[in-house]
Amino acid sequence: MISSPLMTVMVDAARKAARSLRRDFGEVENLQVSRKGPGDFVSAADRKAEEVLRDALLKARPGYSMILEEGGVIEGTDKSHTWHIDPLDGTSNFLHGVPHFAVSIGLEREGVIVAGVVFDPIKDELFIAERGKGAYLNNRRIRVAARSEMADALVGYGTPYLGRGSHPRLLREISAVMAVSGGTRRMGSAALDLAYVACGRLDAYWERDLQTYDFAGGVALVREAGGFVTSADGAAEPLAPRSIACGNESLHRDLLAILKKAQAA
Ligand code: IPD
Ligand code: CA
Ligand code: CA
Ligand code: CA
């Protein structure tokens, strides 16, 4: 486990928000679901869980800035720290009764992601990582999978909401990965896709057109689990490009090469 004041703050906040999500899961008829844009839904469950996270993190670290999916940006007095907060990653799953979603918190210090917590309240799986201190699932140290052949790999990916993203490029990428990998998965939560790469359930994962709160927590997990993470175009820090490609060293390299070739096609 990681025992640091920072991790205690993050885990306590995530557990509180998760409790709120667990209560709301299955109560969709009471959740005032609305559409933020085509295919992009939000509910009272997202808003309630976000309030819990915002209040807990503001109380513990009053100066830090925040980027919240539903509440936008809160500028703090401490310019070097920013929380990237997704209270419910996997809203579509949640609203359809699919038990695969998570709370995600990432901490950025001076442009670098230094800590992450991703909590799946239904499976009661807590993924945590802090820079230099390793990554854990519940109390167990986790590592990315060792598989080095794409032909053996299970590769996760994400698809954008209705009307967003470049569909022709994405379809080329998916078809290129399908042609050479052991299998593909679109599971519906970017934060859990990253967490699953960190613990070796998925071997690699890529997605474009994300927001930083979708992946900041998960990026910390993959890196501390010995994995490689860049943007889908290979930029070292994904925060600005807001896309992700990850896996162990060898599969990450192969995945980037496949994506590059598919882009050029
Ligand atoms: C979404 C999920 C999904 C990804 C989308 C995200 P939300 O987040 O992470 O897997 O494909 O791009 O927007 O809206 O459920 O928090
Ligand atoms: Ca999200
Ligand atoms: Ca969300
Ligand atoms: Ca959303």
C-alpha cells in the first residue's frame, strides 16, 4: 500500500464519491438524466459525486486548482497543482445498468501527472498510484502484462460520442489493430481501461478525443505499474494532446507504429 497524506486524501475522497454512485446505480428513473450534447449524457449521479469530490479535495488542499468534468475549472492560488476530476467515468454504462464505471482523480504537478486514484465501486476495486511509490489494486502491487506479441494481446480502445472525432481515421485504426492483435475491447470507461492496462487485464489501450479528467488518474497507474504512456501520436505527455496510447514497452511501441501507419493510409 501507499501510506502518504496525499494518498489518504485522494482515497478518502474517491470512497465517499463512490458511495454516492453506488446508492444511485439502478435508480436511473430518479436521476434527472439530460443531454449535454449528442450522445453525451449527465445525471444527478454525476453531479452529486462531483460535489463530494470537490468539497473533500478543496477542504484537504484549499489552494489547488481543479478541472472538473461537470463543474469546469476552479483556479486555485497554488499554480503548480491541479486536480483532474471525473466523478463518474463510464456514464453511458452507468445509465444503462452496466456495472463498469469508476471515480477518477489525477493530480498534476508542474505539468506532470504525479498521482492517481481510480475506484470501481461495484467491483470494489481501488487502483492507486503515486510517483515513485508503485501502483496497487486494493492491497496488491500491480504490473503491466509481460506479453510482447501483438498477436497474443488484448487491446482496449474508445470511440467518441455521436458526431465527435474522426470516424474514418478511427475505423482504420480499429481495423488495423484487429488485423494483428489477439482481440479488442471497447469497455466504456477510459479510466478503467487504463487501470486494466496497469494490472495486466488489458495489454494495451488507445483512445483519441479525450479530456484530461478521463485519463489523468489512469496515466499515473500505468506508469507506476511499469507501463509506457504517450499521446496516440507519441507525444511524451498526453495532457495537451488529450489522447492516449499505452502498454508495456514493446506493445506500446508496436501500437504507436500501427496507429501511425493507419493514419497515413
Ligand atoms: C467517457 C468514457 C468513455 C470514453 C469517452 C469518455 P464519461 O467518459 O471514458 O470510455 O470513450 O470518450 O468521455 O463521459 O463517461 O465520463
Ligand atoms: Ca470521463
Ligand atoms: Ca464523467
Ligand atoms: Ca461525461
